[in-house]
Amino acid sequence: MKQILLASLITASLTLMAVSAAHAAATVGQPAPTFALNDTNGKAVNLTDYKGKTVVLEWHNPECPFVKKHYDSANMQALQSKYTKDGVVWLSVSSTEPGHQDYKKPDVINALLKTSRASPTAYLMDESGSTGKSYGARTTPHMYIINPQGTLVYAGGIDDKRSANIADIKSAKNFVAAALDEMKAGKPVSVSTATPYGCSVKYKS
């Protein structure tokens, strides 16, 4: 009986470790996890394609009220437009599993991007969830910034107002904008992590 109990405990521990590893967050100050995904136009996109450039990753789900907060207000589009003009690569990512009600096919995503006047460099389909899990993306939106050397320098929420209220954007401290401005000025990122907020990423189970 003791051997059976011990074996059960070991199995449970290994399972827990495996689950934790699958959702382990990428570490600020360490190399960003590499990935290769197809965008909504079927083009293969590899993180290594952007070596030498600053890259922003934005986890996205158009059905999420917290995402709508930043898109209905045009806050996210303004950030995309401003910083891509500065040479920043902006990659929006969907890790929503195809069987979930929030899943949108690539052509639908493209139509939504056009309607909302969003301008990411590319919109990537992470249907297996492997890329999202490698970064530890938990919410939509969940934001990451990678410097030109390939090091993760920011991970967390877009700002410090953890609500779905558009009115909160005006008074919020935008961590992503602050980090990108500091990097452009040759300064270290003063706030490198912040608690993400939003809807849970709808991963494939």
C-alpha cells in the first residue's frame, strides 16, 4: 500500500512539474524564446527574422472586453502606428484554440484588423498554444518587449489600470510606451515587469 501511495505521489508531482513547465514564463533579462508561426496571410514568421530590431509581442483575443478597451479607444492602434514608424516590430499573437467560441479564422482576423485600423507588423496564429506557453502568456492582452539583442526586457500588463473601462486609459501609466521610449533614448527599462490583466488565454487543453 505504501509503495502504491508513493508511486501515486511521484506521478502527481511529475504531472504538476510538467504542467508548470508547459506554462513557465519567459524570464526578463534572459534570451526571449524563439518561435516560428504562420501569420494570417499564411506567411511563415520566425522571431529570428527580426534580429537587431526591437520586437513587441501582444497577446490578442478580439472577444475579450479588456482587449476591446484598448482597441475601441484606438489606444492599441495608436501605439502600433507610433512605434512601428520608429522601426519597432509589432507582432500580435492569437493562442486561442480552434475549438473555442472565441477563435477567429485568419480571414476574419484580417477583416477585423482592417475595420479597426490596426497596424501590427504581423498577426500570428499560435493555434497549438506552444508559443504562448513558452512565454507564459496568461491574459489578453499580455505584453512583451524584446530588445535588438534578443533579450526579453519587459513582460506584463500594458498599463497600471487593471480594468476594462476605456475612461481609465487617459490616467494610466502605459508600461509598454514607457519602456519603448526609454529604449529609444538609450536608457534601461525602469519597469521591466508588471502584473498582466485581462481575459485568460484560451489555450488548447
